[in-house]
Amino acid sequence: MYLKKIELHGFKSFADRTEIEFEPGINAIVGPNGSGKSNITDAIRWVLGEQSIKTLRGSKLEDVIFAGSQKRKPMGMAEVSIVLDNSDYLLPLEYSEVCITRRTFRSGESEFYLNKLPCRLKDIQELFMDTGIGKDGYSIISQGEVDEFLMARPEERRLIFEETAGIMKYKVRKKEAERK
Ligand code: ATP
Ligand code: MG
């Protein structure tokens, strides 16, 4: 599985609809300071269901929506889609390509879509659980996270190993079953 494409529209600095295609292997995004490189990783976290404004480097929900510039009016909606190549069927779906979309308006509500069909945030979270890719997966490692892992207490480190080993899914389901 690999990230094939990301499409941004109204997300942070990406007012115009922007499509970026990736190839298997290593891809690099380069550009001057403030040109939007980190906004692209924020978009990936966001579409995977990130709910923490702080992690997305904002101070309020609306900060993911294009806020306007000298020449351009603010936008009312932000939308991000990612297309994943799933030809190895690592994601348990019968599709060789999986498209995930998240859309939000200034009112704050988010809509999620899986291959263009509306779904819940929970469906996205479950789909990625134990793949190492979800919002809490280790496919996105930011600067501070390396330090965090090194400084973590043994119990915290154990959680990281559990997610990586693929048993988190069962722990979450057990907890849910116990609550019912
Ligand atoms: P660096 O090399 O310094 O890490 P970068 O390429 O990672 O830079 P980003 O942090 O992705 O840059 O982009 C920052 C830019 O995005 C800033 O100019 C900021 O004004 C703009 N930006 C962030 N949120 C919004 C928003 N909601 N609307 C418009 N612009 C935004
Ligand atoms: Mg940056």
C-alpha cells in the first residue's frame, strides 16, 4: 500500500484545488519556508481523522479552512482527499484503490467519505487501526515524537508496541464490549 495522490481544496494555504501525485518509494516535497509543506502532512493527518487542533497546528477548528489573503476572500469549506493504492489489500476492503475524503465547513461539523460514500469517523479509524497508518499510527513522525518515544515511560512505550504489533484493534473492541 502506498499514498498515490492527495487533493486539497480550501485546506489551510491551499485555496486552489491542488493535486499532488506520489510514486512508490521515496518522494520529497521541497519549497521555501512557509510555502505549505507541513500543511500537506497536516492534511494527511486531518483526513485520517485527527481531531486535535493542536496537532494540526491551529488554535480553533476553523484554522484548517483557508483564511483568505490580501487578494483572496476566505473560503467556507475545506476538503482533502487521499487516494491509497491498496493492490496488496492491506486495508480490508475489496478495492485496489481507496479514496478517503474529509470535508468541513465553518460551522465545525466534518463529513467523511470512503470511496465517495458517506461514512463515520469511526469507520475511518477502524479501517486503519493496526495498519500503522491511522492518525495515531507511526506513518507520520514529527520532530518531537522521536524524543517523546525515547523519554516515554515503559507503560506508554508498551502502547506503542501494541499498536505496531497489531493487537490494539482487539483491545478497543474488548473495551467496547465491556461497556455494552
Ligand atoms: P517551513 O519550511 O518553515 O517548515 P512549510 O513549507 O512547512 O514551512 P507551512 O507551515 O506548511 O510551511 O505553511 C505555513 C503557511 O500556511 C503560512 O504562511 C500560513 O499563513 C499559511 N496558513 C496556515 N493556515 C492557513 C489558513 N487557514 N489559511 C490561509 N493560510 C494558512
Ligand atoms: Mg514545515
